[in-house]
Amino acid sequence: MSAQAIRAARADDEIALARLWAAAFTPPLAPDQWLIDEERLEHTLVAEDEDGLCGSIYGLPKTLRESEGGTAVVHSIGSVAVAVRARGQGLARRLVAASLQAAGDADWALLFTGTPEVYRSSGFETFSMPRTMTGMWRAPSAADADARVVRATVGPGSLRDVHEVYERSRADRVVLAPVRGDRDVAMAEVRMRGATLYRRFVGPAVAGYAIAETRGELGLLLESAVRPDAENVRGDLLSAIAADWASAGVRSCELAVPALPEEEAALRTFAPAAVRKEDRTGMTRPLRRASRLDGIRHFTAGDYF
């Protein structure tokens, strides 16, 4: 067993980090989203032993919505990886402690994990959110709806004209959802790259959008948002998705939408037998103060880090 030193990442670590993440995560984690962050080296800590890089942690500052219209500066932790040779020695806990020490003026810390027991000793507590509805679906009827929806493929720059819709749909209504800056938008484009973007215009402006993809017989709604003053466009978006899913032979669906009453009503038509699933992968830890997440919580596929 060799000693492990924790330090800030350097530019010459990037290849080794990509290899570490590819080996440590299933499916392999590519560095594409991390590379969007121009301050990624400042936000990343690595562990090194005599054989090279053996651990990493990424601490990304984000602004998240809280209860009663507030916001918080949050230290968002991701890419916690430990090489096989360094496991069982408490390195993950040391990396978390070092990252929290570097969190600056963050109000609280956030992470998502399938192994919560790893982080409880570091003061993290699990929270839940009803993030998805799953089940069978059916095509809603809406005459000419498909013709009123514009399709595109998610990629660099594709989410810029829907940014305002996202913000207006979440403000004062959904907690945990990020206030997306330019970096958040670019990262969302990477995470949902290749999915289909459905946009419904009213006049020259986007009034609502949805992002969906198919995986075999499963249809996934990754993200959707509608301006509060244009709720009637939601049906057109779902009808356009339904047309594509019917052509692709989709049988069941997973719909990631916040538990807002208008969302529930529309999806009951689209997938009447779908049930809400509680997501318990999220964990928070107070730094300057505790998180304030009373209300409808939601995080989309584009917001993970």
C-alpha cells in the first residue's frame, strides 16, 4: 500500500482522468461534460500514489432554486472515482472532505449516488423526489398538432432559444432545479446530445419544448417545459412525441417531469397507467446552512453533473 496525496488537478492529468473514469463507472464516464467547464481544473481534486492517479472528485458550483422563491449557492459533487488498487482505504471519504474544504461560500453540498452509505459518514443525508412516471403509454389525439411542432437534434447551441421557457417554468414553482447559466446550458446539451428537441412556437417565440429519445421499446421524456401563460401547447408536444414513438414501436415510457398539477393532468392522458417513482439518489449536507427544499423537487437529465 502506497501513500496517497490529494492535490488540485493539472492540465496534464486530463488523459489519466479520462482513463480513471472509464474504468470506475458503468457505463464508462466520458469527460465530454467536464471539458465544457473552463474552470474544471480549479474544481477538480485528484489523488495520486506512486503508480499515478488513483482518485478524483469534481466540485461544481451551481445556483439552485429553494423554497419560497429563494436560491442557494451549492457545491455539487460528482465524478468521485477511486482506482481498484486504492479502494478500501478511506480515500473516497478523504476526497469528499477535501472537496468540501474547497467549497468556498457554498450554502450546502449536493450529490447523487447509488451508494449512499459511502457518504453518510461525511454528513450527507438522503432526500427523495418524484422525478419520473413510468408505465405504458397511448397516443393522444390532437388534430394537426404534429404540424405545429418543430423538431431538431440536441447539440451545441440547440437549447439557447428554449432557455427562457425553462427558467419561467421553474421559477417560484420547482425547487432543486438549477438557475441555468451558460455553462449549465452547455452541459445540458452534452448530457442530452442526440435526443430529439420538440419546440412549439407561439408567434416568433418558443412557448414550450420537450426533449425525448427512444431506447428499443422504451420511450424517454428527458425534459420538458412550458411557459405558464401557454399551457395549451403541452398537448401538441406530446402528440408529436407520440407520432415518433408509434413509428419506432415504443411500448412503455419513462417520463421525467416535475409533479406540477398541469404536468400530471397532461400525462394522465398520455400515459394513464403510469406511476410516480421516488428517486432517492440525492444527498445533501449543510455547509453554511441547511438546504431548503420543501415543495416540488425536480432535477432533469440535463442537470446532473
